[in-house]
Amino acid sequence: MKFEGTQNYYLGPELGEIVNIAITMEKPLLLMGEAGTGKTQLAFEISRAFGVSMEEARCKSTFKGEELCYVYDAVLRLNDSRFGSGESGRNVNDIWDYLRFGPIGRSFLAEDRRVLLIDEIDKTDSDTQDNLLDVLEDGSFIIREINHKVSAEQKPIIIITSNAKRELSDPFLRRCFCHYIPFPGPEEISIIVRLHYPDIPAQLLEACLGEFYRLREGGFEKPPATAELLDWIGALRTSGDEGGPGSGRALRHVGTLLKRSQDLLKFRGLGQKTPWR
């Protein structure tokens, strides 16, 4: 089982090497880098390439590690014990009818090997990360209410992403293989664009990349990344602007590149003083 990229995903040599080592050694792979560099998309492409199912956890600051494994719905069980479960098929005497498994639990219980994506782990606190240490390394967790151990039928391919908005704990980092995805240069990003738009005229691609990298160097709070570039080119082609993206104050569809209000205001101010030429 070797991942070599897909027709929609450019896999650089260094990233390809660490991905396949992590898959073979069944270690979690932590991908770091700025938003829009393809960290999350990698998990989806691995799933598609191998033809396996994927379980996805979009992390929030309120997440606790346990709920990614399972949740025991004690309120529903109490309600059923008082008023009956009706036609739901639940048996109030069977606790398993009141356990709801999260993405980690589902990937461990599955008979087939799956891809498990834990997206933006840096949004969680260090306690949540520490709660996941042994779970991800050992491929098991305990359902405390019945002291039952759930062990992975097959260890999933674990992809964890971080935008580095918060430092991750050292014990958590020790359990992972880590890779930082740098922002691609013009040569690599040209390959990425052509994967998505194989028939894009060379002149249009060159003009778009020129304006794109100028924006990235413009000191914006959230500079455009690869995802925004692809959206921008799609918007240009959808609206029939095959002749070029424009420049300066005439830059077309800038709202697909810059997303924050302060950046858009700054761009307009810069457009009045210093043309993007």
C-alpha cells in the first residue's frame, strides 16, 4: 500500500516519503503549515487513492479527547427508563444502545482499515491532546462506564493537521511523525494548478501567478494560499476572463483571494497608491 499522489494532488518527494513511512509503520502523521497548503486535502486523497472510507474530526476548542472516541447518552437512557423507548428499538437495559461512537471509535471498530483525519488539532487544549496520546499510539481506549476496552480491528491511517495557532504538547509530538509543508514556489504551484486546470493557457497562468505572489508579499493578515489561487482561477474562467486577471485596482474577483475585511480595505488603499504592476 503506497500513496503516490493523485491526478488532483501533487505529492512532493519529501512529503511522499514521510506519508508512506507513516502508513507502513502505523504512526500518526502530523502535518503543519499555513492554511491552504493541502494538509487536509491529503487525507481525502489518500482515502480516494486506496478506496477506503474516512472518518473525520474537525477539532474545536471545546473538544475533549474522550468524545472523539465515544459519548454515553445518560440523559436519553434516563428518558427511556421513565417514558419508554417507543419504536426506537433501544433496550434501556443494554448500555450499548446509548453509546455513540466518534470518529476515532468508528475507525477502531471498523473491520476495514480507514483513514482517520483529526483536523486542526491546535484548536484543542493540551489536556485534550494528552488524552489522545495513548489512544492513538496503542489503537485502543476504555469505555469507562462498563470498563470495556475497544481495540482497533485494524489501525487506521492517521493524519493530523495543525495551522500552528497554538503550541502542541511535547508528549503529543513525540507520538507523531511530523512534517511541515512549506508554501510551494512558482514551479511547484504551476504543477498544482495544471492538475486542476490542465488546459489553462500558459499566458493566463503566468499572469495569475505574478499577481498572486505579489499579493502574498503585500503584508496582508491572511495572505492568499493555494486553495484561494485555485478558486480565483476558477472564478476567472467561469466569468469568461480568459484574457487575464487584471492588475492594480482592476484586479478581478479579489474577494476570492483576500477573505478578511481589513485585508480587502488594505488592498483598496494600496491599489490607490501603488498599482499591482
